[in-house]
Amino acid sequence: MFNLSSEKRKILIIALAVVLIILVGVLIYFQYNTLINLRAEVEEEEAALDAARATLERRLEHQQREDEYEERLDYALSKMPTQAEEEEVLRYIHHLAAEYDLRPVEISFGDHYQADEGYMNMPLSITIEGRYNGIRRMFSDLYSGDRAFRIDNFNITRAGGNGASLQVNISAYTFYNP
């Protein structure tokens, strides 16, 4: 076909070999980059799979504890009346104060607002004076009483006069489910 001298034939073969080697090198480079990208995708998929498994395990655990959650919900709802009943809350706090020889200094209610779960939050502020044991027992009764109370914050200081008397400022919530 072509009449090439042996010198030119050698140069042509060497040039083709160099081009072929470069082409093979470029293909290997692209394959290596593809392999690295695929390995990264596999790691991401494995991490997503692990997260999905963990979520599934948590959901299965929650499903197995459904009865317990229902009992807890029923218990919480049983401690929430259907109306605010601020007068009942005042009577209850005054009853506890009288029972434990405490003196209510101030009891006030904040604006009621609805929680995401549908029940109403009724914030209240209580200032009460008395001895430590009476205050401790009042806290215990608020915790275990017939109505749900949540104490978010309290501050204890010495009351004026008798050195054994304490004053407690309580920021709390009670709830109702209209």
C-alpha cells in the first residue's frame, strides 16, 4: 500500500505506540476517577442505609411500646380538666398552703396559649413563704396531685423576720384540654 522507508516506518510505529500509550493512560485516568466516584456513592448509600435502619429500629421500638405510650397519654389527659378552672387552681394552692403552714404572698396567671398537641398552657406565678419542709411537701403535692403542674423555675430566698422562714418564687404551668 504505502511505500515507506524503514526509518519512516519505525517513526510511525513509535508515534502510534506513543499515541496508544497516551490514550490508554487517559482511559485509565477516567476509569480511576469513575471508580473513586462510585466508591464515594457506595459509602453515601451505606450511610443512608444505616440511618434508615436506625430509624426503622426506633419506629419498631416505639410501636412495641405503643401500649405504654397510650397509658401515659391517658394518665396525662386525666390530669387535665376540660376548662381552665383558675378558681380551682387558686383553691388548691391555698389548700396546700394551709395544710403545710405556708403563706401565699402572690398568685397570678399569665395569658393562656395552645400547645402544638392541642391542650392549653396556663402559666402561673406563685410566691409563697414558709418553712422548708412545708415548701418541700407542697412541691411534692403539686407533682403528684390530681391536676398536672409543671414547675419551670423557682427561686428560694430568706423571708424577712423569722430566720427559718423562706420565700419561694415559682414559675409554673398547669394545663387544660378544651
